[in-house]
Amino acid sequence: MSWLLLATFGQLINAVVAFLDKYIVTDEKALPKPFVYAFYSCLLTGFWGVIYFLAYIPGLVDLGFPSFDNVLRPTIQVVGISFLAAYTFFMALVSMYEALKRAEAVNVMPVIGAVSALSTFGLSYLLLNIPLSTTHIWGVVVLALGTLLVAQTIPHRGIILNLLHSGLFFALHFISMKGLFLETSFDDGFFWSRVGFVLFALSLLMVPAYFDRVTEQTKRTTRKTGVIVIMTKVLAGVAAFLVLKATDAGNVAVVQALDGLKFVFILLATVAFGSLLPDSIARHEARPKEIFRHVLYVAVITVGYFILFL
């Protein structure tokens, strides 16, 4: 069950990324356009192919670092799935950033996580014919329920569509990545998927309207924001690598259900460091009822997490 621990650590990093994403899309001096931020997210994610060069350091391949030795000439199936993974990831990000711009992360991210977990659960069986044990089914359901309960208020109708769209496309993205790993090896699939991310992002610039949108926003972006964006995407890349490693080694539906752990970490960080966080990232109210609800949600997610180890 080491893949569960990989996914857990990946979600810890994703909790930090969620705070940074919320700051970036809500700060008018940063990157307020979700489309542009999603473009840079895809572009920078693709450059995680540089991790393959670390395999030349003795001993790191034995620790699970991918190697160029395992990268093969891509087949048409690998190319197609790689571009599908990039497309679904981009679409999910645009909807998620749009929702984050209009609502609090604590109300947005849990709904996306629950929709993604349940969608992955159904799609993994439908498209990949991956069965779940009874224990895993209960674990996924409890984790998804706990994740959904984290949302303190139900967002209004306009945002709900963004949340459903984002959750579904995140599910399709991880299903695509799992299918890619089944088609080839992790090292080969991860490399060509990163290439697919870069080529897909650059292809958007061939559309004049998209090119103008990206260049206009980029010119208005400060160096400080650029540093924050790059730092955020580096952390997101580390988290994605860990989650994808877990996806390759384990069950994709279970890995997606573990997304609920991210909200446990977010809630703990909000309680511990809420007074230090900007208003754009977190609320600073600490009402007894809210604290009780937070404890209840954490308990439900924790129970679901430990069910997976039974």
C-alpha cells in the first residue's frame, strides 16, 4: 500500500498549491484570467520532463525516478492519449480557476474533489474495466461524502456548472493517464504526456484570440507574480508526479478519492495559520459551530482513509 502514502504526500503538497492558486486568481495584479493561468499551468507542467535527467545521478532510478532508457518511440495510441490527457487537464483547470475567482476555496475545491472521485469511480469501471473491492468501494464513498461535506455553503447556480465541469474533466484526465500507463510504462507515459502538455498549450497560441489574450495578460504581470506562479507550478508538478505514481501503482478511483485528504490539510492549515493568511485566501472567523463541523468532516474523511487499509 505504499502508493496510498505517495498519494497522501501528494495531497499535502496540493493543499499548499490550492492556497497559492486562490491567491493568484483573485489578485487583480496577478493572473485574474483563468484561461491564461490554465495556459501557463499546462505549459509549465509539461516542462517536468526535466526530471528524467536526474536519473543520471547514481541511485535515484532505484528510488523510482523515471529514466530516458525507458522512453520509447510513441505509438499513435500513446500520442492520442497524451493529447487527451492535456486537453482534459486544461479544461478542468479553466473551470476550477473560474470558480476559485468567484468563490472561496473551501467551498469550491471539496465539490470538485467529490465530483472527480465519484466520476473516476464510475469511469474507471466503464472505460478501463477496473473493478473495486468491497473495502475500496466503501472507502471511496466515505471519502467522497466527507469531501463534499467540507463545503461550508453550496455555491450559487453559475458556479455549480463550473464545479461539475471541472470535476468531470479531472476524472477524465486521470482516467486518461491511467489508460496511458496501461498502454505503456510509467516512464514512457509520463514523458510523452508532458510533451503533450507543452504542444497542446503552444497550439492554443495559433488561435489569434487566444494569442492576444495570453500576451495581453502576460505584459501586465509583474515579476513577483511570475515568481509565485513558477513556484506554485513547481510544487504542483511534484504533487502531480506523486499522485500519478500512485495512479500507476494502485487503483485510479481510490487515488482520486484520496483528494479529500487535501481538504483535511487545508482545514488544519486554516486553523493553525489562519491569522497569517491574506483575506483573499482564507476567512479568519473561528465560530464554535464551524470548528465542530470541521472536526466532523475531518473525522469522516479520516475514517474513509483508514478503511482503504483494511
